[in-house]
Amino acid sequence: MSERKLICHKCQAELVMTSTNFSYMGHMMKYDVPACPVCGQTYISPDLAAGKVRTVETEMEDK
């Protein structure tokens, strides 16, 4: 089964994997996420939001 393409709702361009910086409580994280090559809008998957991002939030808040 082929992977589903993600399309930017605003630009109608196919999203491409882009290294993106995230900041939380003064700490920087870098992940590769799908982003629109035209407007730069990024897509954060539910798996990333509920997984890695949530883990980092919990670790930072516990410090």
C-alpha cells in the first residue's frame, strides 16, 4: 500500500520533510516534519504530538 501524500490546504502544494526547530520552556528540539515548501506551514502528526513532544513536555515540567 502506498503512503498517503499530505497536501497544504492553503497552497495545494505537497508537503516535504523539513528539519524544524521547536522550542519549549527555553529548550530547543529539532525534528523532521512535513512542511509546505510554499508557505512553510508544518504538519505535526498525532503520533508526534502524543509521543515525543508529550514526553519532552513531561520531562521539562518535572525539572
